[in-house]
Amino acid sequence: MLIRILSFLLETLFFLLIAAALLRAWMNGLRINMHGQPGRFVMALSDWLVKPLRRVLPRVLLQSRVDWASLTGALLLALIYGLVWAVLFGALLGESAAGIGVSVVLGWLVFAAKMLLRVALQTAFIVVLGFAIVSWVQPGSPVYAVLGRLTEPLLAPFRRVIPTIGGVDLSALVLLLVLQIGLMVLV
């Protein structure tokens, strides 16, 4: 029971940190103002990692439209999560840490990549779900505009294919289903 609780807390902490770094990269890529919400929250969670990475990464990467510092931070967090998980739970479950081979390193990298992809899919799911709810409840709010800008690149391909039925845009619902299926396949 204690191992499950520790695993849950560790996963939640790293999910928040990785999601913040990915959302920061997403918002910066779309040139969304970071002074409102969720920008301030995302920056508060990720500044400790992203700012030092901006000083270390090559200047040519930092001049790109892609926020490489935030993406690198998300990748580093996923790698650290995989390492902490392996060390902590490998030791707790009585597994031997002796003999680090290529298969162990490859397994660690795959674990980290799956975590990164899962967090990206779950973050997109949360943002799209939030956009759908806010669009019904309070479509004139400032958060609606931010969520609309975040979701537009994801929803646009679906909107081209799925017609509006009775004045209701079903593209968000279809995207939520696709994201959920992606999470099922990943797990």
C-alpha cells in the first residue's frame, strides 16, 4: 500500500512539472501572453528549470520559434522520473541494480518517452475538455480565449471533416475520443 501511495505522489509531482514545461512550450509556440492564467502558473512551475536551460542551450536553438528550453526541460524531467522510479521502486521491490546494460538503458529511455507522450496526451485532453466546458458555461471569459487559441491547431483538422450539427461543434468531442484512444494504446 505504501509503495502505491509513493508511486502515485511521485507520478503526480512529475506529471505537473512535465505538463507545465510542455504547456509552456505550447503557449510560447503559439505566442500566447504568459502574464494571464494559465501562463503565470505554468511559469511558476517551470522557471526553475527552463531559465537555466536557456542560458545553456545553443543560441541558434533559442532564436527558433520552438521553445527548445521548455521541451528540453520536459524531456529531462521525464528522464529523471524514469531514473527515480527505477531506483526507488527497484530497491523497494527488491530488484538488483547490478549490471546496467544496454537493455536497461533502453528500457529507461522507453519508459521516459512513454511518460512524456502520456503527459502530452493527458495535457491536451485536459485543455480540450476545459475548452469544451468553458465554451458552454462562459464563452466570453478571458480563459475561453486562451483555451481557444491553445486548442485551435488541434481542432482545425477535425472541424474540416466533421460538420456542425444543430449549431453544435462536435470536433472537441471527437478529439477527446481520439486522445483517449491514444492513451489506451500507449498504456
